[in-house]
Amino acid sequence: MDLSKIAHRVRNKRVKRLGRGVGSGRGKRSGRGDKGAGSRKGKKLPYIGFNGGNIPLARKLPKRGFTSPATKEFQIVNLDDINKRLKEASEVTPEALKKVNLIKDTDALIKVLGKCEGTFGLKVVVKADAFSKSAKLAIETAGGKVEIRK
């Protein structure tokens, strides 16, 4: 058996021929019903969620809350993860964090949080966009330095 000679099984799918007599199964009205806009040619639905002229569900439900356009999405990094994965590093940069899969994008905002089992023991320079108070305190008490990147 030669694997290069294996082909996909092609099934003949017949095209539905509409309006070709009553006996064809799709004759007379061609599956469009008897009357109304849906039976006429060129008929398009006004929009997604159109409910036949009734009030659509999206308009029935109340609007709640507020979404600020000025929100910042941070990639979160815990000190515990830095402590485990970057033991030999002297500088914790976005590139170093991406290399050990702690962040996905080096250009996006990064925030370091102070969650750490035990004490943070690395004397490193940590570069990020934001730090929690506990993270800043833990890095500085370990002899490290906090740098906010631009």
C-alpha cells in the first residue's frame, strides 16, 4: 500500500434544482412559501436579530453598567513565578518574561504583583509598566530595583 496514492473519497452532491415542476420536490414555490416578502426575489433581512417587525430581544433587555474607554489591560506576573523561573537572571525584562512564557506580548502593558510563597529572594532589576505596593516592597527588601518602563 502506497500512502501517496490514497485519495479522499469524493461524494457527488447534487445541486438542488428549484422550481422545476411539482414532482421534483422543490417545485411550484421553490421552498419559499406562498406569499410575503420572503417569497419575492431580492428579499433581504434588515439586520441580524430582526424579529419579524417585533421589538428585537437586544432592544427589550435593559442597558446596564458602563465600560470606560480608558481602561488599561495588563498582563499579570506574580513574584512567585519570577522567583521560580528566572533564578539566574540579573535583570527581569519583558523579553526575559516572554522567553519563559510568563507573558504573551512584550509590547503590551505588564504589571508585577506581590504574590509569593515565602520571601522573594532574588536581587534583580525588574522592568515593568506597573507594580503593586507589596511587589515593590518585596523586590526592594531583597536588594533589587524597580524600574517603570516607558
